[in-house]
Amino acid sequence: MPAPDLARIVSLAKRRGFVFPSSEIYGGIGSSWDYGPLGVELKRNVKEAWWRSMVYERDDVVGLDSAIIQNPQVWVASGHADNFTDPLAECPSCHKRYRPDHLDDPEKCPDDGAALSPARLFNLMFKTFAGPVEDSASQVWLRPETAQGIFINFDNVLTAARAKLPFGIAQIGKSFRNEITPGNFIFRTREFEQMEMEFFVKPGDDERWHAHWIEERLAWYKALGIREENLRLRAHEPGELAHYAKATSDVEYRFPWGWGELEGVANRTDFDLSQHEAASGKTMKYFDQEANEHYFPYVIEPAAGADRAALTFLFDAYDEDAAPTGDGKEETRVVLRFHPDVAPVQVAVLPLSRNAKLTPTARAVHAQVRRAFRAQYDDAQSIGRRYRRQDEIGSPLCVTIDFQTVESDNAVTIRNRDTMAQERVPIAELTDALRSALRAMGSARV
Ligand code: GAP
């Protein structure tokens, strides 16, 4: 099944409660989105899977949660105050603003064909004021990347965690960029979440570690079920490298509008630590006991977006196939084939109908299942419609409680989203049976 168009994903996301346009009752606000009951679960699962693979499953990475508002000197030293810019051109007739490097013809307004003004550099950092006085002394920026919070805490973490090279510091959090042309749903927004890890290595070991992290990060998306043919690596051309990078490779996904960056894996050299030492006067060097020398570590940075990853899981999971309606006919069903470790709901518990005879047992089964899995109880509408709904929100398994359950066998039916096969299992063995079914669908976590 080819990737669906964006409109279909946006509509499904709204209908089923993944993502809503923000401030909708006031007409919305361009490029801001709110995550609904299922979207918040999807994004939490993405972040949880990232944290697990980056921190819990490694001996050499620790976590951090630094502030969004930092001393403005951080952004002067890091180079963002001067260099974190995109080209901006304006149409003199309709006054719309564009990124000329994103246009087919960088000199013409795509709306009315007028010649655009010469491009100027526009800084993407959001400015605000800390405290009640709005003057230059109180002006601060909202962080445009989480990475600097890691660099400025390098020495704190080194000492507190008694770390030795090579080691990494991971962080997940909001970043803000005043993008000139946000768009494509949650792909490019002005407020988004990043999942970044700065991995500090001995200079000279950096290229080996860079190659290592590029492969690790590509493998992470594959392990969570993203189809291989929709993923690729792309090395940056020298002209497109960020001001701090010696080399960068992007993990890209094949979106309906073309290949787009999911994450960048950069070799940031010793740029940030040396800049902060020079600007703050505080040491940012590492003491290598074996070599008996002080030096700036080099940094390899895998930097991913949680929103882009969530969007990627939505696109890649989308499928349509034919499903039996129960009366001998078939209908097209929409199914999100989420990997069980990112699926918002892993197991749906469905009594055959809302019936006083079934409810107590169904509730008891739900109580049992939710102890081990992300579970949802649903007894509204016909069972066929509830299966369709669970397919459309990507729940891998449904458990059905019927009259046979309460009248004779104390067993339930497990229905598999992908094969639509049904298996009868005693309630006493249900948790184990669900665990093995989710494992068979790829889960490494249950
Ligand atoms: N610290 C390095 C850094 O921030 P980046 O390539 O600018 O590198 C890393 O950003 C990731 O953050 C991107 O690959 C993307 O997934 C996400 N990201 C960046 N800008 C974004 C935006 N405007 N909206 C949503 N996600 C964004």
C-alpha cells in the first residue's frame, strides 16, 4: 500500500483523536497542533522507546532535563544569535514572506508571480522578556535546540555521574523556532519536541563514533517497524552543514511530498564546548587520566524530532484492505499497522454487546489486562464497528467476551489486527497469551 496523502492522515488524526488543530474554536493558529487522547499516547510511546534505547539499554548514556529559558549568553556563545538564520524574501505586491530556497523559482512570488525582494537572513529564535521590565537587559530567547542545555551542564554531569569518555547525555524536550514557512501538518511547526543525545568522545575517535551512531539511529526506526524502503541516509553537502558541524548525515523518510529529514546525526567536533569555555571562562575540558592531559571532547549528536517521528509512524502504519462484514460480504477497512511498542492501545477489551450478563466478566478481564498492557474498554455500538474502530486506531489485539465465556467455558477470543485470526484462550491464560501474541507482532517490551 503506498503512503496515503497528507489530507487523509490529517482527517483520520482529527476524527480518531490523534491530533487537533490548536485553538480551533478561535479559528486556529497557523502550524500549532494539539495531541488528543491517542496522539499523546503515540508520542509518549515514541519518546519512551527512544529513552529506553538511548539511556536504559546503555551503560554509557545518562539523562538530563534542562531549562527552556537560559542565560542569553548561551546563544551568543553557541553561534545561534548570529548564525541560526534562514533566508527570507518578501513579495512587494501581496507582502507574503517566503523561504526562497524552498521555492521552485526563488525569484518569483508563487502566488502572484511578482519579483521577490532580495533575500535577507532571518533569525529563527523566538524572543521574549524575563520579568516585568521589557528592555534589552531582560530579553531572552526560547531555546531552538535542547542540545545547548547539555553542553552548559557538561561539567556538572561529568562530576556528578563520575563519567569517563566515551559517554553521552540525552534529553527530550520542547524547542521553538520561528519558522518562515511551517507546514505539512506536524512535520514543521514552530513549537516541537526534540530527542537529542550528545555523545562525547576522544578527538580522533569521532569519525568512528559518527558512523556508529548513524547506523544505530537508522536501525531504531527499522526495529519499530518503519518499512526499510521508506528510509534512507543522506550525507549533507558541505554548503548545507550547520555552523557547528564537520559532517552530518540525515535519516530520511519517504513522505508523500518527497524525502524529508527525520533526524540529523552530526559531528559537532569540539565547537560548542570550546565556545562555552571561551565565553564563560569556566573549564569545559575533560581530564584524561590515562593520557594525563586535558582536552575538549568531540561530540557526536543524534538529534531527532518526536513530532516528526510520530507523524512517520502514522504514515508508515496506514493501510487499507478488505475485511469480512459478517454477512458474507467484504468492505474496505482502514488499518494502522502500528508496531505494538508504539501503538496507543495494545489490547482492546470488548464485550460482545452491552449486556448485564457480560459486563462484570468483561470489566474483570479489563482489570486483569490493563495491569500488563495499554488497554482500552469499549462496549458501545456493534462488535463489527468496534473492530473497525480498533483497526483504525491501530490496536494490535482485541479480546472479546461473549455468552459462551460466562455460560460455559470461561474463555475469551483474541483477535489479531493483521491476520484477523481469532484464538480462544482461557481467561486464566490470557495475560501470557497476549504477551506472546504481541511479541510475535514485534514487541520487545511486553
Ligand atoms: N541540535 C541539532 C538540531 O537541532 P536539527 O536538524 O535542526 O538539529 C533536529 O533538528 C530534529 O528536530 C530534526 O531532524 C527534526 O526531526 C526536528 N525538528 C527541527 N525543526 C523542526 C520543526 N520546525 N518542526 C518539527 N520538528 C523539527
